[in-house]
Amino acid sequence: MKRWLFREPPAGSPPRGLARELSISPLLLDILWRRGLDSPEELDAYLSARLPDLVPPSRWPQFPQAAEVISKGLLDGKKLAVWGDYDVDGITSSTLVLDVLEAHGLDALWHVPDRRSEGYGLNIPAIEELAAQGCGILLTVDCGISDMAAVARARELGMTVVVSDHHLPPPELPPADAICNPRLGPEDDMPCPHLAGVGVAFFLMAAVNAALAPHTGRRFKMDRVLDLVALGTLADVMRLGGQNRILVRGGLDKLAEAARPGIAALKTVSGSDAAARLNAGQVVFRLAPRINAAGRMGAADTALQLLRSKDHVEALRLAQHLDALNTQRREEEERIWAAAREQAHRQLEQRQRPALVLYGGDWHPGIVGIVASRIVEEFYRPTIILCDDNNMMKGSGRSIRRAPEDGPCAGGLRRPQAGCGRAPGTQSAGTLPRGLRTGRGGRAGRAAPDPGPAAGMRAGFPAGFGFRLLAGAGTHAALWGRQCRTGLRLPGTHGGGPQPAGLQRRPCAPAPEGQRQRHHPHGQGLEHGHGLPALFRGLAHPCGLHAAPGLLPGRGLHRRGHQGLAARGRLARADKSG
């Protein structure tokens, strides 16, 4: 049974008059205070989420060096290929990179792997194909941090490799020319360690944009891709604090404008008006699933084409195709969920088990991960779901964060060890059933399978299979003969799950004090409702942000009264960090 854990409130109570000073209700102040925002400065930054407070790319370790490697290669005439993941985060990241390069008149290749035939991350055959097409720079987005062999092969083929990722780095890093990962290195050196993959791509390409501008005579306006940043960040369920909160707030404004034909079409097929303003929940449950469905059903390239489309008619056609795929995905999910749930009940009626392994020969490999999450949600046990795919068995798994103190699972689960610094579910953190081993690699297949059987884990699928669980970012793996290699998606290894044990996060660093002194001439108690704030007009921002065309002082702006509270409330309700 689940047990809710509540954050301990800070000592003391909010200062009197602070709610009135911030123009918010005492109730909202108390909620934010319990979230750890215990100073007027932190509260103001959280509520305002001003785009000028974005940390410039130069203050992100690793990013300037990576931008220099990319820009130098491009100016030397090398062709860049961007390699993205097949989920929303990866597709928006790829689109963002292509948009920036296109603005500078640079053609680029792109590759989004097929989920069924290629799996997650880089693979050598596709890299060799890109090399044959003349790729000289390989830029990974939302993947690549654990792909040692593939990166090494790209280097052998003469490619310059830059890895842009946000997943937990493994002990051994790939031999890339440069790596951008906010979770690499001391946290105190990183302004915001919990960026999505598209957030990493945003700051990296902002630096590339600035480096290319003197040579191309062009400068891309980075606020144009904030819709992509918001979509990818929300879909990956990242914490909406610090830099993420600023990016998402600005991105929601851009999603409302729907200047991108693909976004307008996506809003239309999801049942919203193209000009409607969506909140964070609507983005997550309406827009994101249709893009994710493309990746799950083997059509991720269609989703990228949709976001890249310049024609409204073509965009609507592509969006309708994604909508049909999403309908198909839902129907298949419900069918698999019903069968898996019935199978789980049968297993637990026989005897109480510390974990569940479920099998269906005709279950779709792109959907079993969703079903595994739903099984974990209902039964609160580590769950692996297996299916047949092209004469192999594939699986997807989900773990739990912590073993209960008592109950049917307690006897078969290892207790977590404090301060181990590993993701929950790995061998050290210990939320896996006895008899299951974990490797240190970031993806399935990084070590030889263990031929020994997993105790108590055979029911529900053909007998005689042994298991070796390899913790990391990958969610799919294959079973050959009597041996199993499975990549568990564990909390803290992908997306916005809980952080690994032993790692502490801190609030994102504020912008330099000098940037905070830029105020609108009508006063500092203003915030924007549409477009970008008027205070951006004529100001050069390190990330290339600019004022929306035609935005007049006072237009789309309101004082911090009831309207301001309502605008803030939309984002406050979307924040899942508390």
C-alpha cells in the first residue's frame, strides 16, 4: 500500500504582511512557504518567472566549449546531423536545433530512431549511414550519455561528436568531443540541474546562435522556440522551479500564439481552438500524448515533420495522422492493461509476490511501458512486462521508490541505503526483489546476462527464463533464448522522477543582480499576460530573447492584483515539485 510522504515545513511562519507585499493570498503564501520558498526574494522570483532572469549560456559549465566545437565545425563547412530520442522531449529538442541552424542558412541532417527496430539511443548502423551522407558533426539531444561504443564509432568515422543530454551520467562517459549535461559535475556549479533535454538544447543552441551570428550576419530570436521548450519540459514531467519555470511560463505564451503551424494543428485535433491559451495540464494531456504516440507506434519522424512544417494544410494532415495513431495507442493500451491486470490478480491470488512479471505474446512493445506504470500504480510492486517482437521477447519495467515498512512486499525487497548516490532500484539502493541483479550500465545489454533464474519471478510467462536487470535510462531490452536483458526505467534515471539517493538539489541560481534592475518605465509591479513583457524591447538578452512584434507598453500587461494571481495560479497548480 502507498504511503504519502509530506514535506516538512520550514521552521517558523511567513513574516506578517508578506502576502500583501506580494499581492497573493495568505493560503498561497503558506503553500509556497511549505515548499521551501522562505525568503521574499525566492518567492518573488518564483511567482514572477521573468525571462530576463534566465541564466546566460556562458554561466553554464560545459556549454560554451560545446558551442565552440559546433560553431567552429559548421564554419569549417562540416554538415551537422542531430540525433534525437523518439519521445516528446527528444523530438522537440531536434526541432529546436534544426530551427536555429535553418535561420543561419545551414542545412542539417536528422535522425530519430525507430523504437521497435533500433531502440533507445545511438546505434552504429545508423551512424555509419549518416557518415555515408556526409555528416561531419554528430549532435545528440536527449540521449547519448551512455552510448560509449556508438560514440567511439562515430569518432572513428571522422565525426565531431557533441553529446547533449540530461539523463543521469554513468561512471564511464562516452569519448565525445564535448558533453553538455546539467547532472554532470558538482551541482553547485550548475545553475539548474533538472533541465529537460530540450532545456539543455535551448541553452546550447543559444550559445551556438551567438557564436554564428558575426559570421552569418543573422541572429535567431530564441524566444521563437520557447513553445518547443515548454512542450518538451512539461511532457518529461520536470520540476517546474527555477529556470524550468521561467522557460515554461514563456513557452505557454508562445503555445497560445500558435505561430508554428504544427502547434496550431495539434491544438485543433486535440479539441482546442488554435488560438486558445493552454495550461500546463492541458499541454501534458492533450498535446504531448499525440507526439508520444508517434514514437510508440513507430512514426516519430512524422511528429518531427509536423513541428517543422511551414504549411498549415500539411500540418493539419500530419496532426490528424498523429491523432489517429494516438487513438490506436489508447485502444491497444486498454486491451493490454485489462489483460495484464487480470494476470497480476491471478498471480497475487496464488501467493503474495514481491514483484510482478507479466507476459503477453501479442502485446505491443511500444505500449508495455505505459501499462507497467499503471500496474505499479495499482499494485505498488516492481513490474516487468514482456512481449514477443520479431522472434525476440522484449520487456519494459518500472520500479518503486521505497519498499513499504510492512505488508506483503516487505519480505522480498531490500531496504534502501542512505546516501548511496545511486538511482532507486539499483543494487545499492535496493528496491528490487531478491534474486534479481543489477548492472552499473546505463542501458540494457551492457553486461553478460545472468543465466540463473530469478526467485519467484517466473509466473506469467514461459518457464525457464533467467534475469539480469540493468538499471538505466533505457526502457526496452530483448530476451534471447533462456536469457533476459531488461532496462528498467527507474525513478531518477529518466524524465522527472525522484532524484537518486544521496544527491541533493538546490534552487536554481538567480540572474546577476544587474539584470534584475531592468524595469519597465511604467513600474516594476507589472507582469505579462500575452506575448513577452514590454521591458524586453530594445534590450539584448544573453539567450537572444526579444520583444514580441507590436507589443505596446501596457498591452498584455496587468498589475499584480486578482488577474496576476490568476495567471500565477495556473502555473502554480502545474508545479508538481511539491
